[in-house]
Amino acid sequence: MASSSIFGLCGALLIGMGLYGFITHPHLLRRLLAFNVIGSGIFLLFGATAARLPSAATDPVPQALIITGIVVALAATALGVGLVLAYARVTGRTTLPEDGAPTDPGKPPR
Amino acid sequence: MSVSLAIVALVTAPLVAALIAVILPRWGPWLSLLVVAGNAAALVVLIPAIVSQGALTLPIGGWQAPLGITLRADGMALAFLTMAALVMAAVLVSARPEFGGGGEVTETRRQWAFWPLALLLWSALNVVFLSRDLFNLYVALELLTVSAVALVAIDGKADGLGAALRYLMFALLGSLAYLLGAALLYAQHGTLDIALLADQAIGGRAAVDMMAVGLMTAGLAAKTALFPFHAWLQPAHSGAPAPASAMLSALVPKASFAILIRIWFEALPGLATPPLLVTLGAMGAIAIVYGSVLALRQTRLKLMIAYSTVAQIGYLFLIFPLAGGDSYMQPWAAGAWTGVMFHALSHGLAKASMFLCAGLWIVAAGSDRIEAMRGLASATPMIASAFALAAVTLVGLPPSGGFTAKYLMLTSAFVSGQYVWAAVLLIGGLLSAAYLYRPLAVAFARDGDAVFKPVPRLAQAMPLMLALAAILLGLASQGPFALMQIGRPSSAEAGLQ
Amino acid sequence: MSATLPILILLTSLVPAFITFFLPQERHSVRNLLNLGGAVLKLGLIVFMILEVVQGTIYETRISFAPGLYLLLRVDALSLLFVSLSALLWLLTTIYAIAYLGNKPEMSRFFGFFSLCVAATTGIALSGTLISFFIFFELLTLSTWPLVVHKQNAKSIAAGRSYLAYALPASAVLLIAIIWLESSVGPVEFATPANLERLDDNSLRMIFALFIAGLGVKAALVPLHGWLPAAMAAPAPVSALLHAVAVVKAGAFGVMRIVLDVFGLERMETLGVGLPLAVLAAFTILWGSARALQQQEIKKRLAFSTVSQVSYIVLGVALASPFAVIGGLVHLVHQGLMKITLFFCAGIFDERAGITRVDALDGIGRQMPWTSVCFSIGAIGMVGLPPTAGFITKIYLGIGAMQADAPWVLAVLAVSTLLNAAYFLPLVYRIWFGDAPTPVPAGGGPTERPLGLIAPPVITAFASIAVALLAASSFSPLAWATLIATRDYLR
């Protein structure tokens, strides 16, 4: 098995685990962590695509994109953590109140 | 040269101003006005240039795709940019009293945070409308989401924070789905530039492409708040302060919708199959009916307007069955495509106007219950006129941009024999008339003893300006129609007969 | 000139409308000058245009919105009939409204929408395509609503609600009809016959029915008439506008356009839709009269009378025989003159003497002679007695019915005349021969001043007799209707 395939499979596994965590845990901080796990999986997968052409040299573009993506995810996480903290401080809760099904926005990424 | 400068200015001016406003908080309100002026100047340069020369492409720093990022100013981009500029101008001017443009000494966190966030949001919007790179679009979309979420939470109260968190959760999953889709597309094609993708993917319906585009569509639909993904919209839009709601409702969904259009009509038009198109259209149709019925049941003004947004977003997705896929070769596709664009533009103007009206009315009446608006029409005639004109546009009555949109969409639905969508359009129009009539009728009723806080004239004029712009879009629709044909995706080329 | 004149005619009411919106309440003289000036100017331009049209000038203006969506203003004989009627009556109603409303609040809003309403009516009259017609038709709906709810009390808000609840679904139906037709045959211009061959007969029948349903709300065809009696909550000048100048007339005019210019009389016959329409109109005539008989409020009685009278117009074109069409066309003018007289007078009775109910009319004739005379003339005209305008209409419709081989229509006309007499003549009797319940207070009786209040009904009452007496002259509405029918629509 080529190393790129192993990376790809690991990425898929991380995405699956993260998604499971995102859906099953109502705790907001856990959800943010789950979001980061999914993100890491996607980045890993993205990185694996750099080697999709065995003959040519490794494609540098995905690395640039991944770095940008990590920064974006970091920013979103920081905002999320800030909001969770403020929310916990104001309401004393760490989960969103249930009404409807806000946790499942449709098609799960596979 | 000046044209390239104008394109760059559209993207960078709000961004730079936002950063300065973080460092120098007092400058926020003034910097915003400067950006409004700069943006207007850039559009004044760009629009004639596009009209005379056609769509303009600008590889940033001279780096060509696939390595560099390309910005392209076509008719659709300019139409959205102009709409956003009008809405932002009105929002930034009306936000001055609430967020400390008046020179008051007390500086609070919300007054400090509003200006950079609004400017960041604007910058992200402009990038979304101009960019031709799917990853760049991702970054812009994230910037947009982050600033929008922060705007929802700006008051720091429990409701706002909860709404912001719910919005963030939806948006994060949406972004991940989009990102995964982009990664898959890159793996397949080695580029994320829309034009290059279109060249590569001609005719093919590879399974990977389908999966990638499916993921991206789901993610973008969640961010647009299309029907099953709408749960976050109503608390977020109704919980934010009125100027923020205006931006959130009028502009933010349009950004993710614009990316959807870029993907389905420009990057990979060959992927659309009739069942897919009908599914997207059906979700739109359900959104129209569901959102309208819920709007009808609300007793609070901002909630009603927020549900109305859920419904109005549904109309946007009728573009897929009416103009997408194989039907792009049909003569009606151009009409349908442009009709939906007209809807997006006039909804943006009218909905922003309506949220600004609601904000002023809530301040004047001291409550956001619709019943509390009794007698406000006589006290604030300009707001009442603005609300009424915005309602005319949203219902799609002539003469307004909403009517032009409805006419074009109805005609293509009839010509193509898709009567179901025509019925949805008409029922949606009647339902929106029903729910928008209530606050107007209440405001019109005379009530002797109600005492309202006075509303400054300038603040009243802003929503009226937006509503008039929405009407004007219908009265002078020839110009915008022609503009939007410039650089329109070749997949929707032939004219409407 | 020929391209700008229709626009100018529209602007004579649009410009005053927009300026009036921004005038402060206390600028009475500017507001009055603006509205009256606009009305006079419009009338002048129309007279000029009639003279030019007689010489063979064609007026046509196109404004394009989007491919397939354009506004066409085109002047033909039929539009001239309607536009000159509405311009004349608008001038009189403006004079009346200024005197009637005097110094009440929200005058700028009222006159702004009043002018907008007339601009929309003018647009309807001058429209050369279905979609232009639709746009102005909707503008009329929207600009009438603030007038209906003008008093802003619970009753008028309810009336406004009922008005929109009827009018907006109707507009959706009308839009379906237009787009269904145009998606098959292309944009329909009234001047050139549409190529209806592309649709099969059943589709055409459906489209015709949709058109009638969409227009029937404004034309107050039973069972779509419910909003009209409710709308009586509005001030008297608005009632005059609704019943005689704009709204109801626009509906009837629309039916004429559809029958005469879109489908054509022959096609209507071959499709077999003329008879059902005539039956519907006949039923509306009888139903409206019967309901009018039950009303004890003067304005409600007049409203149901309108329901009945407007259907004479529809009946005329539905019968499709030469005399019937002429009768229908001319009734557009006649009904307008007579009904506006009645509403002017009812408004004066209400405003000056506080009379709103039928039984309060007893003996008012001696106190308010001018108003009473005008009201009586209007009432007699509605019944159709000579020498009034109503008589001419009924004669033409009767002959037309015989030409169309529809003798049952004669029975309808006879019964309706009896009913008309039954609900109008008692009013006239009470006015002149009833006993005034209380002795007239010395010197303090109700006044019929200022002149602006009483002059308009006197003029319209006089006109409604004049058009009958001078029917044979070449300038009468009858002559004009005959010209329209024989030149443009009958072969």
C-alpha cells in the first residue's frame, strides 16, 4: 500500500471519528474539539493528494492550502472557545438548549 | 490600470480599515464612511469599464492560475457588489447612533467591536463575489462566518451568545463539508480555479466530482440556511442588533449562494442531472411554504422578518430546476437565471430595509411585539413608507425588483412547462403578502395614547433609501438586466424570447 | 410629441403625487394648487390628444424593462373614452375632496395617494399590452389601500384588509392568465390581434375564465364583490373614486380589453364563453339589486347598486351584438356620471347633516335643495327613466339582447329596473315628501357650502342629463361609443 493511501485512510478515519463526536456530544467544548479532529482528517486527506501523481515531484500547492486552512480553523476555534466561555459565564451552561435538531446539518461528510 | 486598482480596492479597503479600527477604536465610524465612499468610487470606475469591455480578469500579483488566485469582475459580481455597497452604506450610517458615532465618551465593548466586524464582513463579501478560486472562496467564507457569528454575539447576552453558538456549529460543519469537497476536487483535477475546472471537466460526470460537489453544496446550503438547515437562522437573525441583522439577512446568505452559482453554473455545469436539480428546487419550494407559514404565526416583528428570510431564500434555489443542467440550452434559461439574480438583489435591499425599520420601530415602541407597533405609522411616516415599499418588493408586486424577478421566473416556469414552480411562486407571494400585511395594518391603526420615542430623521431615511432602491430596480430593470448578462456563464447563454 | 404625450399625461398626476407626499400638512394652498393644476393640465392634454387622434395621429410610447417585459402606452379610441372620463371626474372629485376634507389630518398622504391612484387609472386606460395593464392595475390596488384605511379606525382597517384579501389573490390569478397566454403566443399587444391558434380551445377557455376571475374582483362580479360594500368605511371622495372613476371601472375596462382586444368578439363566440359571462353578469345585476334593497345605510345601498350597475357594462360586451356592445361601452361613461353624483350627494348628507341611514332622509329636500335635486337626478338615472343617461343604456342593451337572440336578457333588464325603482324611488320620496322629524332650527340648518362641495354634483347631475338629451349629437359619449364599436370591433 502506497504511503499516500495510508494517509488518506487515516484522514477518513479521523473525519469519521470527529463527526461521531460532533453529533453525539452536546457539550460545546467537545464539539469544538470534534470540529478540529474532522479538520485534521481533511487536512491529512488533502495532504495525501499532493502525491497523487507517482511519477512527478510532490505537488506543493496542497501544503500551502493546508497551512492556510489550519490558520482559518484556529481562528474559528478561538472564536468558538471565546463564545463558549462567555456563554458558560452568563448562563452557567455548557450545552445549547434543545429545540428541534440543531446538531445535524444534513449530509455527513464522508 | 485604474480598473485593476478598483478591483483591488474593493477587497482591501474594508480589510485595511477594519484593522485600523481595531487599533484606533474612535476612528471606526469615520473610517466606515470613508470605505463607503471608496467603494462607491471603485464601482463607479468598474461598471462603465465592464459595460464597455466585458468581464475583466485580474490575476493577483501577476500570478496566473493554477498557482495564483484570479479575481474576475463580471456582471453578476458587480450587481452583487453594488447591492452590498448600498446595504452596507445604509447599515453603517444607521449604526452610528447605536454604536457611538455621535462622539459620546462612554466606550463599550460592543461599540468598539461593531465597526471592525462590519468592515471585515464587507471585505469578505467582496472577495466572495469577485474570487475565482474555490479555496480562496473558502477562506473568504470563513472570514464572513466568523465576523457574522461575532456580530450575533456582540451584545454579550445569553440569547445572543446561544444563537451565535448555534450558528457557529452549523457554519463549522458547513465549512468542513465544503473544504472536504474542495480537497476531493483538487485531488481529481489538480486545480481549484473555476475556469480551469470548467475546461477540464467538460462532459464528464465522474463519481468523485459528484461527491465533491455534493459535499460543497450541502455545506453551502447549510450556510445559506436552505430549508432543512435553517434552524440556526431565526435565533441568529432576530437576536442580533438591527444593523447586524440587516447585514446577516440581506448579504450573508447571498455570499454562499453566489458560490453555489459559481460551482453549478460555471465550474462544473455538466454535473447537474434532472433529479438533482429537482431536489434542490424542491428544498427551495418547501422552504418558501414552510418559512412563510412560520412567519405568519410569529407575534414578534424580528422573528417574523427572520422567518421571511427563510422563505425568501427558497426562491433562490428555484434557479436550479429553471435554469440549471441541460435546460441551459433552452431559450428560457437566461430569463430564469437573471430572474433569480433579480430576486437575490431585491431581497437584499428590501430585507435590509425591513430590518432597519424593525430596529427603529422597536426602539420607538420599546418592544418587539407586533401589537406594540400600533399607531407607529403616523408617528414615523418615513419608516412606515419604507416598510410598505420593502413589503411590495418582497411580495413581488409591480413596479419593483421583486416583480421583475417573479415575472422572469414565472415566464420560464410556464414556457418550460414546469407549472409546479409557478404555483410555488404564486403561493409564496400570497403568503408573504399575508404575513407582511399584519405589521403594516397594526402600524396604521390609530391609537391616541401611545407615546413613542422620537427617531432621528437621518436614521429614518436610510431604510427608505434602500426600499426605494429595490423599487427602482424594477422600474429601471433594463440596465441591471444588461449588466448581469456580461460574462454570464456560457451555460445559460441564449436569450429569452 | 407623439411619443412623449402619453408620458406627459401620466406625469400630470404622478408628479403632483410625489411632491404632495413631502408637503407638510399645513401647506394647503400649495397642495390644492398642485392637485387642481395637475387635473386641469391633464384634462387639457387629453382634449388636445383627442383632437389629434381624430386627425389620425398615433400615440405610442415604449419603455423596456427586460426582454419580453416592456411598458407600452398606446392611445386608441377605447382608451380615450376611459381616460377622458376619469380625467374629468378626477378634476371634479379633487375639487369636492378639497372642500369635503377641509382641514383634517394627514391631508398630504391622502392627496398623494389620490393622485397616484389616478395616475394608475390613466396608465390602465393607456396601456397597450397585457403586462402594462397588469402593472398599472396592481399600482391601482396598492395606491387605493391607504385611501380605504384613511380614517385609520378599526372599521376602515378591516375594510382595507378585506380589499387586499380579495385583490391580491385576484392579481395572482390575473398574472397566471397573462403569463400562460403570453408564454404560448408571445407578448400580447392590444393593437395587433394575438395569434391564439397556438393554444387549443380548452386552454383558451381556461385562460378566459382566469382573466374574468382576476378582473372580476375589481369589477365586483358576484361572488367576488364582497370588498366593495366593506370599503364604504372610506371617506366620501374615496368612495366616488372607487365606484365611478377608478377601481370598479378599471375592472370593467379590463373585461372589455380582454373580450374586445385579446380574444375578440368572434373568438369569444366560437369558444362559447360569451354566454356564461353574460349569465354571470345578469346574475350579478339581479343579486346586487336584491341586496341593495335590504340595505338601510345609504352608502351601502349605493355600493350594492354599483355591483349591479357595473355588470351592465360586462353584460353589454358579453352579448357581443352591435347594440349591446355600444350600450356596454357607453354605460362606462353613464354609470360613472350618475354614480359619482350619488356619492357626492351622500357625502354631503353625511358630512353636513349627519345623515347616513335611509330613514333619516325624511324631508331633507327643503333644507338641502341642491343636494337633494342632484341626488334625485342620479337616482332616477339609475332606475333608467328618461331623460337620463341610464335610459339610453337600457334601450341599447335591450335592442342588443334581441340582436343577440337572448330574449331572457330583456326579462333581466325589466326585473332589475323594477328592483332599481324599488330601492331608489323610496329615497327620492322620503327626500321630498317625508316629514322632517324635528322642526328646522332657525337659521342653523345644514349648509351646502362651500361652493366646491356642491358644484361637482351639480355638474355631474347636469351632465348625466345632457349626455342623454344630446345623445344624437356627434360629441356625445354615445356617438363616441358607436364610433369605437363600429370602427374597431364589429365587422
